[in-house]
Amino acid sequence: MTTTTTARRVRVTAAGAVAALMLATSACAGSSSDTPEGTLNVGQISDSVAFFPLYVAEERGYFEDEGVQLGERPRMGTGAKLAAALQSGSIDLGAGVLTDALNLYGNDDSAELTASLIEKYYVDIIVSEDFDGPGEDAPLEERIDALEGKKIGITGPGSGTEALVAYIFQRNGMDPATDAKLVNLGADPPAALGALESGQVDALSFFQPVPQQAEATGVGTTYISPSRGDIPGFENTSHGVVFTTSDVREQKSEEVAAFQRAIERANTDIREDPEVEDLLADYMEGIDEQARADLMPIMQEEVAADIGFSKDSVETALEFHSKTGLVDDPPGYSEIVPEDLRSQK
């Protein structure tokens, strides 16, 4: 069976060591904005599900409505490059995953979060249709045990896909370095699905919409899903975020506030407006129609209700980063979340 090709490629951020190397070459450039008044340059890693709110806000004219023009919109490919661009002043805001913001903070403690996009971990474990193990409704511990000794495809070392495998294995007292074989597949969804279908791997740890595409095309089944609530205590966690530095926010305070209002409107639309699915079809051009239909209600649950950051969701994410080694010595909630975005919800 041939899987339907997704036109957009998603890359997951590199580990903190790579980020540190990139930042070391750019730290001397400072972190103030080089853009003209009324304009923000906004970079993002890719066109993954996490950044759909930016697309909705652009397509519906919310940025212009709120009084800010978007300038350069580069897709940086990695969190390290995103952070380096912020440090150099070539972009004002970065859209990435929380890992990227934490890595930047480790090199520049003026880094701060700007808007919440996704409050669930949108990486899932997918198994092939002929996977030899208990069903997806079996207790979590049994499903994790069934992955022991298996070949599990990830995007690469130091990624959030590798971290999820480490996190669930730790729950059962296992180590993926010795109790499984991790296969680096890169961030190309069709290649990952092809590896699962051909038997090159027994399972995937991959970002959405790969799980939905696997099910829609009969290649595999979503086996363990944090966003579905499969992992107790990990149901809600800050993941997709926009971040900047305090210098940029001070220099471009009106523009940043306008950006935040536009994103909040887009988040509300995704959660409440069924017509947004038409925009998702354009954003994820090439995704299987059934996969898109399956993904839409999931995204409605994942998108943040507002742009603020709850203490619980951030602290859950910080613990995850610490346990899995994604980030050494992450900052506390009040260090990375500015006061006006702190929420107890």
C-alpha cells in the first residue's frame, strides 16, 4: 500500500548541545529588533500542527486587524537556528516547541514565552497493523512492555520523538538505549510511514499528523498518545509556543501585544469554528482527507484556550525535559513565563 504524501516536512528541534553551538556564534550580535516600527519578523521551525494558529491568523487578517504587519516569515528548520535568529535580531519572535525556548534561556536568561499555541504533547507512538502485542485498550504498562526489544523509528537523536520513548520506558524501569533499537528516520512523514509499512521498524514515535495518516491509509495504529490522555499526569503540557526576549518585547511592546491578540483570536477559531477545517486542508496540502478529518477534533483539544501559560502545564513540561535529558537544568515557571501570561487555570 502506498501512503498519501504530505507536502510539508516537519523538523523537530535539535538537542541543547546543538543549540548552544549555534547561539555561541550569534550571542555577540545582541537581541534587539532590527525591524521597522509596526512590523514583526516571525520565524518558525516548520509548518507543523503546532503553528496552525499563525496560519489561521494570517489567512483571516487578524494581524492586520490588530495593528501589526508581519515581515519576514522564515521556516528555520531547527530550534537552534530559530534561537540564533532571535539572538542576531533577524527575527523578533520564534515559533517552536518549548524545548527551543528553554535552550535559548540556558544561553540568554532574557528569553521568555510570548504565546501558548499547543498545550498537549503532539507526538504519538504508532505501531504497524501486524504488531505483536496487546491492543491499544490494554493497560499502559502492558503496551510499554510490548515495545521492549522493538525497532522504533524516531526523527533523530535529541528530538522530542526520542524523548517520548525515553519517558514512557522510564515509567516501566526500562532504558531505550538498551531495551529497544531506535532508528533515525529524519522528519519526512512519508519516509517514516514507508519504514513502518515495509517492516524496517516495528513502531514509530512521530508527530501529528503521521498517526492519523497511518490509520487512514491502513499502515498502522495509534498505540500510545499523550494528547489522548494515555499517560497519567502527562495529559496537559506546554509544547507548541511562541517566544522572544525581554529586550524585544520592551522595544516592540505594541506590536507584540497586537500579535498576541491575533493569536488568541486564531486559537478560539480553531477550537470553535468548524470552517477552520478548510484552512487546515490548505495548510496541510496533500494529507489524506480522512486523516485530516480525524486530526481536526484532536487539534481543537490541543490548541490552547488562550495565550497564557498555566503553572501545571509548564511545570509538567519542565519535569519531562529534565527527566528525559532534553534540557539540562531548565528554568522555573516564573523565570520563563512573564508575569502577565501566568495563569493558575
